[in-house]
Amino acid sequence: MGYGLRAVLVVLLLALVCRWGVAQVGPRYVIELPGGAADTAVVSQGRVQLAGRGLVLIRFQDLTILAVDADAEAYSQDAVHSWPAADLLLLLPASSGRYDGLAPLNALRDGVPVIVAETAGAAHAADAVAAVGGPRLYPMQPWNTLDLRKHAARLRVTAMPGLPGTVAVAGYLLEVGNSRASYRLYAGAADDEAATLAQRLPGADVALLPGRDGPQLLALNRGAPPPKQPAALTAAGYPFKAIRR
């Protein structure tokens, strides 16, 4: 009887551990957005384009993502109202420039999802904003993921650490696509990371890098502007096509 009881307890403990482990593997956040049917003629087409100083708009089907440079002049309480509308905002990690914290985000419309790097301040701000209305903040630690779906368009955002020895979020890997194909873009790299990105992110297609004169695109493996030197991002933008994986 004693051995049987111990066996049952071991099985229950293993089941609980497995359940906890599976929970850790899944995404930290999941968002489902309403959306219309996509145009079948452009079902795998997307575009990355400059939307202002420090603002980059990423489009795929009817899904739009706005990446905001936390150090740019466009990131301020006054400038928020001129930002283009987007389904999701991605606040890129601050570097050594001017940074106003999370205060400018308070001017955003109610409910708009915003990904931010998780800090003690970010967690507190997320609770405070949720209590009074405003944007919905999603604080992320390295390797956290957020899955978003809008009709047939799918997005997975993974918070990425920086160089070995660092613990803070350095950037985000965005995989956008549909059930058949996807495109992977890394956003938020510091200048000293650029040379190692291709080795650190073997599955990424292109990196969005900060530049003195504005954001630049860098080819990592395939699907980005040749030659493999950073290319300035313009308002006309860079078209991409989702790749079958």
C-alpha cells in the first residue's frame, strides 16, 4: 500500500511539473484582433517604411505595426498625436539618447497594445494605465513572446537579449506572416551589435538598425537589399514577401 501511494504521488508530481513546463513554453501574451478578409493577390506581401523621425511602419496584409525609437524626437507627449495609426506599437529599447520614460504613451488611445521592455517602472506603469484607461502595456523580458492574430495575418514578437553577459532586452524579433509563410525582422539593435547579428539570429531575414540619419536595413540571410551593407530606410519603404519555412 505504501509503495502504491508513493507511486501515485510521483505520477501526480510529474504531471504538475509537465503542466508547468508546457505553460512556460507557450507565449506570455496572446492577442486576437478583428480584421477583414485579406486581398488574395497580396496575401504574402508586406512593406517596411519610414513614417517619421524615429518611426517605422511595418505592414502585412491588413496588420500594421509601428516601431518607435525611444530615443527619437518623435517619442514625446506632444508628438504622439501625429503618429500613424497601428494595430500594435513596439517601443524599441532606449540606448544612450534622450529618453522620457513611459510617460508619452499615456497620450495614446484606450486599449492600443504597446510592447515595452520590462522593468520595475514598466510593470508599475502597466498596472496604473490599466486602472485609469489608456494603452494596454505588455512588458517583456528576454525570451518572452507575444502572439497576435488579425484575420489571416499572424505575428510573433520575441524579446531578445543583447550581447553575451547582458540581461536586458536589446531588441525584438518579429515574425510576421500567415499559415503558409513568414518573414523575420529584428528591430532595436545597438550599433555594436550589428556585426554579430547574422550569427546570433540565423533565422532572421533583415535587421532594422538605428542610424545617425535615420533607421537602416541590414541583410542578414536573405530577402533584404543587396549588397550586405545597411541601406537607408525611406518613406517609399522596402517591400518584402513572406517566405515558406
